[in-house]
Amino acid sequence: MPETVGVYELTVFSVMVAAFFISAFAIKLPIGISMAIGAIAGIVAGGHLFPLDEAVRHLVEGMFAYFDPILIIAAATIFMFSMERNGLLQVLTSWTLRTFNRAPFVLLAAITVIIMFPGMLTGSSTAAVLTTGALMAPVLMHMGVPREKAGAIIAMAALFGMAAPPVNIPALIIGAGVDLPYVGLDLPLLALSLPIALATTWALAMPHMDKAATAESARQVEAGPAARHGAKLFLPLIVVAVLMIGERVYPEYIQLGLPLIFLIGMGVALLTGEKVSVHKVSADAMKAALPILGILMGVGMFIQVMTLTGARGEVVIQSLQLPRGWTGLYPVIGTTMPLMGSVSSFGAASVLGVPFVLALPTGPEEIIMNAAALSSIVAVGDLMPPTALAGIFAAQVVGEKKYIRVLRWCIIPGIIAVVQGLLAIQFAPVLAQYLVRIGG
Amino acid sequence: MMKAFQDRNIRASILLGLALLVALVATLRFRSQWVEEPLYPSPHLTEVRMLSEYHPPLEGTPLDTELYFFDSGVPGGTLLICGGNHPNEPAGYLASVFFLENIQMTEGRAIVMPRMNKGGFLHTESQEAQLQRFRIPTPHGEREFRHGSRVTSPVLQWPDPTVYVNPRGIFWDEIVQDHPEMTVGNPGPGQQTLAGIDSRNVNRVFPGHPRGTITEQLAYAIVELIRQEEVNLAVDYHEAAPEYPTNNVIVAHERAADVATWAELLLAGDNIGISTDTSAINLRGLTHREWGDADPGVLPVLLEAPNVAQGRLKGRTTEEQIVEGRDLAYERVQMIQTQLNERLAERARRLEERGRTPRERSRRILYVRIPEGGIHIDVRTARHVQTTMRLVESYNDQMAGPPIGVASIPHYDEIVANGTGYYLHGPEGEPPAGSNGEEN
């Protein structure tokens, strides 16, 4: 049906995608630069090059879309590097293994919840990977979990932490788009995140658990020279945790923002462990984080130009054309949301999540269940390349150079998470009776 | 040249220079939006005050805004007309400018606040790819108006919290004491959580806070204005995307519901289809809810008209989207919705023949019918103007408060036939062609 397809929009979008692929894979430019080239190609192909200053305004405006996440990532990476360099990471690994080596099943559950925790508080999988994820990475590997699988466990737990209550930003964004108060979402979000997070960790790690090997490993792992600093070594973690929780519990008194909290954590780490050079740790962290920061800037430009040329609207329009059900709307939800999440899960929540939640039944309890389910599906987008925030940083914290190796182990849990979300939509009327408590 | 580019320092210098050039061009373009367009009040203006008179800390800040008083000299009630709550909703702004440049009071007085959130006029939203200005033709030439964002500029308030908690506690004790019925189903102080970006959306932060963020202080000052000036009827103009369910509607505080319902019937006589929604008690922070809760003397209403330029399905960004309300993407969606509903009906029939219950019989993608040729800004502005006039008539008919008399406002049909610009001053302040009175 040609009259229902936007030829101009799809043509421009094709040019943008082609320019991106040529830049990234033929010329082998960095992904962030390639996204920017895709955006510029869209501006030219769409006829928006003139006035030139207006074209520049759109590119710069788009570039700033993820300014806040960029600061969070930069600060969290510096914090992670400082914890590693001051010896905290090694001491914590040694201590955890010595204490819990006889109960790997319980330890794995605890590790999962610990990795999820910063994501639950901040709504950011990156924050989870780069903080508690980084702490738990050596523990997992010393327990015998292969590097790639350890990365996958961290990526998935962080992602489910992002989807878990009390803070699920995609759910907030979907709610804001349909005037749905952020009420009654806690139980549905918990039901869609915690069980699958635990199951994923156990499924990936348990085949490698060997109590004798873990005990042997626990004996071998030295706490390192930083152990002499004693309990004060843990102060950076405590300070960051207290400030993160404080921000949630007493928002009227504590409003520092994650970037500042992480930088305060870094400041404390400098004073409480082995000697660390601020300049070196900051420079190394920025060097590690720069590619992903570039990708976020490029992605921002890309989406801005998609909107400018109508390609963003066209993607949504084409997604809404099917009837509800497993042969219609559900597969579209299950594919487009994570795919668009590859550019930005928050952007996908706003652009696709809002029309989708309106295309599903909108009874007062069902809409909450559906919003929770959609937000859990969109979170999977954090695994999708090229951004793949959770995957890239998880690979970084386990020391795996090719993040695709980590992502490989995330495919099945990711698909299960999407199917679980779609089943929650299918059975929303029944589930809502048990899980949604709107209250008075 | 290529050899020089291979030198790391030269390459870095060239790229840095290029980045600075882009930054300069973008800065000039962004700064151009800080220039306010002139507004020309009607000759019946009696006084101009600044909002900071009601909350002095706002004085000298970019959010302090003009209040235009039109006093008939005859005792009566007070009408408050507000535009620019969301500066990306241009017909809302234009309707308030229309009153500003044409109003004459015969009983009581009117206060016109055309730029409620001046902080939203200073920028456009990243990823929405909006234009910065739009033009309205007048018989004397084109008038330019700024097209902004629905939130305060991040230059004025940043960073956003992860989750925004509405500060409605400041009037809670009064509500408990004076209106215990309002506490039923009411989330109460510190209980309304919203997306972090809503901390900069003035229509989510009412009743504001005297020591809060700059947006909360703006909201607080507006509530103080309503309380101190004993406003009787308050009208807040908005626009909504066609896929947003609250559209072509008067949203009224429960005390204003009778006035709104009677106005709805009067508007039916003008061939204007509109419905009345009662303000939800569990979605806090909006004008129609908080103004009425904070001041038992005011009847607050919020008006919505459809605007394709702010939709998620919108096509290529053009000035026609804003002014003519025309967008081929939405026309396609209209067609897709018709075809989808035919398919759904056929599918439902087939399922019922087999004794099965269909999951979906029909779907509304759009909540407003977009006619061929669009919904022109003249129509959207005229709707707001005519609805305001009928609300005043209804208020007087029902003796809802001291009488309010407004004269000299053209009828909906005249505005649509002649265009809004016919009733506005020219770009240099030339008197409106449709003016009824003498000039300043």
C-alpha cells in the first residue's frame, strides 16, 4: 500500500543508514563519528543544509541530548578506575571469596542483587556496571566463571537493575507521555526483573561452580598491599552508597546528582587506599570512556536528524499498523523497542513506548502493567549495538576486548526478557489483579 | 597538506579549530532565541506589573514575566488568561497574545500573562528538531513569534533529579483544614513522583515552593498572584499531539466543572466540538488541579487544542506544521487508522464466526481527526478564544462569582475567516486591521 508509506522519510533514512555503515565498516571510522556522518548525510539528503547555521544548530542540539548520561558515564568510569588503582577491588574480592566460598548458590544471588542495586536507585545500567559490577567482576572470575560469562552476568544484572523499582526511567518517561502517575509500578517491575536476573546468573554461572576450586581460589587470592588500610579502604563505597540512597530518601536535602557523587567517591578513594595519581586515573578513565561518549553524541545527532526529516515519525507510524496479538503488534513491540533502544532506551521509551502503551488496553490497572512490561522490554535495548551500554562496559570491567563475546551470552536471557515482557502484556488483565496496587 | 594532517598536533589543532567554529555558529543561533519579540497591548491596558511582585526573589531572573492588567473600573470579578505555560504549544501563546492585543473589560478586570514560562521560550528541546520561530501574516507584514520548549532552559536549572517529587506539601495543612474531602485519593505531600525532566515543566511543579528551584519559585509566584489578586476564573492555554487522549477538551477543577460543562453546551451552538474532563486528583502539579486546591476562590480550567508539530508521529519539520497544522505524516496515519480498523473489524467478525472472542475490535491511533489541509493555527487559536468567551459567559450565567464583562472580542467564525493576524498589531506596532478601539 504505497500511499501509507512515507517515501521521502524512508529515502532519507536509508541514506543516513548507508552513510553510517560505509563510514563505520568500509572506512572504519569510530562508531560515534560514523553516526555523526550519518546525521550530516541526512541533513544534506533531506534538503536541510541551508540555512547552514540552522543545520549546525540541529546537530549541536542533538549532540547535547545525552549530556547528562555522558557526565554520569565519565564520572562513574573515573570512580571505578580509582577503586581499582587504590587496591579496594582486590581486597574486596579476597574478602568476599574467603567469606562465602562454601555457598556459591547464595553468593551468586547476593552478587546479582548487589550489581542490580545502583541500577535500581539510579535507573542507569551503566552506573550499575561501573560500580558494583566492577567490584563483583573479579569475584565471579575467581569463582571460576569464564571472563565472557562474567561480563554477561554483570551486563544482565545491571540491565535488570535498571528495569527494577524504585527508579525505572523508561517507565517514568512512558508515564509522563500519557499522564500516568508513577504509582503502582513497583510490584510489576520487581516481578519482571528480579526472578529473571537471578535465573540468568545461576544459569550462566552454576555450571562452573566447584566448591573445592572456589575454596582453593579463595586461599590463593591475596588481599594485596592495600589490606593494610583496613576498614577505611571501603569508605568510598560507603560514601557513594549513602549519597545515592540519601538522594532517594531525602531529596529535599540531598540533590548532588550522580556525576558529583561519583567524583566525591573518587576523592575519598584517593585518601583511603594506595597512592593514586588523580591526573593519571582521570586520563586513563577518560581514554576508556571516550568511545562510548562519542557514540552517545553521534546517536543524539542521528535521532535529531531523524526527527527533523520525519524518519523518526515514520518508524513509529509503520510500527502501529498491526492488530494486537502474537501475529501482529507483539512481535513489532518485541523487535522495534530493543532495536531503537540500541540508539537509546530512554529515547525508545518516549518515541515508541508512549504510542505502544496507547495502542494496548488502557484500563487503569492494565495500563500500569503494560507500561511496566514495555519498560522492561525497552531496557533490553541497552544490550544492542552500536551503543550496547551495558555490554560495552561489562566487557570493560572484566577485561574483555571484544564486547561481542560478552553479548553472545546475553542473547538468550535478552530474548527471554523480551518474551517475558510480551507475556506480561498478553496476560496484563490477570497479572494486574495480583501485582498492581494503585492505592487510595 | 595531507602530510601536515598526519602530524598529530596539526591534526588536533585543525579539529579543535573546527570544533570552535561549530560552537561559535551554534552559540549565535541559540542566542538568537533569547531575543524577545515585542507584544503590543490593547489601548485598554491599565497597568503592567511583574510577577516578581508576588514573590520578590524572582525579580531580575529570566523567569520574571509581565502581567498585563485591564481594569474596567466597574466592580466585578477577575479573569486570569495564561499563555506560554508550554512555549512549544504556539496556539496557546497566540491566544493569550490575541487577548492582550484586543481585550476591553466592561465589568471587573482581566490579567493577561502571555509568557508564563519565559525559561521555556529560550530554547528548543533536543531530539524534537523544532523550529525556533514561526510567522503569522498581518495586513502590515509578518509578525514573528518564538517557538520554544515545554520545560525551563537547562541553562537556568540543571541538572534534573533522577526522579522529581512534586513539592505540594506547602498548602497541605490548609487543604486538610479547609477541604478535608480533597484528601481522599490525594497522594499528599512528597508523594507525587514524576520523571526528572518534569522538575523543569512548570505545569508539573505547581503549587511550587518559595525556596525551591527557579521553576518551583515561578509556580509559587503564580499561585501567590492568584491568591493575592483574588482571581475568580483562570484559563491556561495548551496544545496536544493528535495521538494524546486529552484533546479538544476543557480540563476543569471539580469546582469549575459546572461552568465548563455549560460552556461546552454553548460552544456546541458555535459548532465547536469540545468535551469537559474533571481534573484527576492523583496527578499533581498541574494548573487545573493545584490552583484550585491552593485557592478555594478560583475556578481553574486548562484548554487543549490539537497540534501536529508536537506529535511523536510528525513528519519533516516545517513551518507549515506549526502554522497550517498540516503534516502529510498525520494524514497518512489517518488513512492507516481507517484501514487498520477495517482489518480489525473483519478479523473480529471471522473470530466470532468461529466462536472465539476477538482481542481487539478497533483502535484509536489519533484522538483528533486531522482534516485534509490540517488544523490551521487560526482555528486552534480561535477555539481557545471562543472557549474563553463562553467560559466567561457560563461563569456569569451561573453566577459563579462577581460578574466579569469582556467586550470587543471577535467571534470564532470571524477569526477563522480573517486569520489571527488580522486582529494583531503589525510587526512595528501598527494597529490591528480588525481593531475596534482607539490606539495607545
